[in-house]
Amino acid sequence: MKLFFILAGLFVAPLYEGFHAVKTCETNNISTEDACEIYVPNVFSPNGDALNDYFKPSSNCSFESFEMKVFSRWGQLVYNSRNAEEGWNGESAGEPAPAAVYTWVISYTFQPVDSLSTGKMSGDVTLIR
């Protein structure tokens, strides 16, 4: 992929498997720096086998702040946490949630805080029983 920049500065561009910060030093010379990335699985199976029992994101950076909400297909909040390490165990109100597709929303700020470190993302996850 060729990237053309007219002005020097800091840009975000899709280079390979994820997004990375691209810092242009001169108009014909660019360098790349790895940006903070978040991986969010699209399926999990909370069946007690210690494999994919929790739905939680992983990142190559530390979170300054974090909130994850999971909703049923009808928009009911089934899980909410401010702890990125906790993860959803597939329960809602103390009962096993049914196998289904759930929507999630994650709001985050990475350490150190800069203009590229705060964001919000959403998607869906399939709970398999």
C-alpha cells in the first residue's frame, strides 16, 4: 500500500492487521509507530472448560479508564463493568444467559492520555452453550 501525505504530521492509517499511528517526518519520508490496539473476540462459550469462558477484550496497552456494556437483542443491559480484566461470564441477573448474539459497547482511555488514546467501539458477540 502506498501512502501519500502532503503535510508533515501525525496520521492514523490501516497498514496491516489493525491500525497504527503514522508519523510523517517529511513529505517523502514516513515512519510508523505501533498504536494501542484492542482485540475483542466474536464468540465465547462459558461452559467451565477454562477455554473462552469469559468475554473480555485484550489490549497491548494499559487502560486509564474502561467501561464495557453488553446488551441482549432487545436492548436489555445484561452486563456492565469498568474492569477490563473481569470479563462477562455469560450470566445475567445471576442466571445463565441464553445462547444468542449480544451487542457490546466499549468506552476506553489508554495510558498515557493523548489525542489518539480515547475511543468508543461496538460490535457483537455470540454466546455458545
